[in-house]
Amino acid sequence: MLGNRGEQEAYRFLRRAGYTVVARQWRAPNLNGELDLIAWHGETLCFVEVKTRSTGDRYAPGYRMNPRKCEVLRRMARAYVQGLPWHGDTFTPPLVRFDLVSVLHQEGTWTVDHLQNVFPAA
């Protein structure tokens, strides 16, 4: 399936770029939706949406990043962060960023484009 292969290409790309991927296709038990990739980039926790397309698609991969989709991703990210382990008596939430990885499949070649901080966390 094109989408699964695109996520695999995005995963490899991020790993080569020094990201530590901690979850793939993460779902919260009480929410609809999925976080494609979750990765640490230094001290920043990145929630990565992967959009894959082939040359026959009319729209760029990021075209489907509408406000409703962004809000679903924010809710999912909040659920993930709330499940992180506490250290001591307090919990300091990490810096959070939403990234978009666009993957294009064209004539047997995969091209990956990574955009950081594509929409605000709050």
C-alpha cells in the first residue's frame, strides 16, 4: 500500500536526520485518529504527519492539512503527552512541534520533503 510505504520512507528519513522515533501509527484508546510518527528531535517532541502521493495525484500532500485535521492531531498529541511518565512530584511538558513529511513516489523513486512546525501546537 502506498501510504504504508510512504510512512516507512518518512521513518527512514527522520532516523537518518538524527530523530529518535518513539512511536508509529499511535492511537489513543478514547479518540478517533492516528499519529503517524512521534519522534524526539533534541529536546522537542515532534508529532509527524506523513502524506504520501504518486505522480498521478492532483494535490500536493500537505493539501489535506485543513484546520479540522490539525485540531484532531492536537488532541491526539495532548493525549500522548498526558501519558508520558512523571519524574518526581511535578511534570514539565516537553516542547512540542508538528511536522509534515511529504513523500512522493515517482517512477520507482521516493522523494521525501520535511517541513518543521507546520502549525502551532496551541
